[in-house]
Amino acid sequence: MPTRSTTDHAEAADPVLLFLRTVWQLEHALERASKRMETAMGISGPQWFALRIIGARPAITAGELAAVLHLHPSTVTGIVQRLEARKLVKRVSNSNDGRVAHLHLTPAGSKINKPGTKGTIERAARTTLASAAGPQLKATAALMGQFTDQLMKI
């Protein structure tokens, strides 16, 4: 597989191709890292992200979690079910509305809910962002947000 520094003639002539190649490399790297996390830790990247959000926002509902993660509610249902099966998350029914459940970390979930845990996608992001200047980070986030908005229009 070519490295990020490898540039062929088409990419040199068209920065859009270089941008797209970088995005696809990122997507592939996220998938591979998520699978490695699942093998090593028993929790995938999306499950880790959900666990961290639940830890930061105790009593969040599944619908709110879906909105934060920008995932379809049915996808979040599967993620939460896997976290429940591992006894990392529990649902607590709303006393006023039994149809609504609030998500909480269990003691086991709280134990692993640590920022920058070795071997996680979050740690890679924290390491990368530690060397980024504020303006660089803002510009990158803005560009990725604009690209996401364009993809949503397709």
C-alpha cells in the first residue's frame, strides 16, 4: 500500500485526488484500529466513543447519544446492546416515562472510561492533536465539516 508521502502524477495535477486519497486512508485506518481495539480490548472504536460520551453525560438517552455520535438510532441500539452485554453500560428506565431509558456506566464501564487509554483511537487523536496549533485544528475541523455537509447532499 502506498504511503501518505507517495504522490503520483494524477494527484500532483489534482489536489482533490490527493485530498480524497487522504480521506480514504483515514477511513481505512479507523476501521483497522477499531478492529485491533476489539481484538485487544473487547471493545470497538464506536463502542469506545459511545462509552466515553455516556461517561461524560450520565443519564443520556439512546436518542441523544445517536445525535451526538451522528449515527442512526438503530446503529446506536446495537452499540449500546454490545456495551450492555459486556456489562459496561446499564439502562435505567425513566420513572415518568417507561419508554425512555437513560444510559449509565456500570462500575466496570467507569473503570475503563479513561481519556487517552493506550491502544485506543482516542489516544491516537489526542497524540495527534497535542502537536496541532489552535488555528490549524480549527481550519481542519472547518474543512472536514464542510466536506461532511457536501457528502450529506449527495
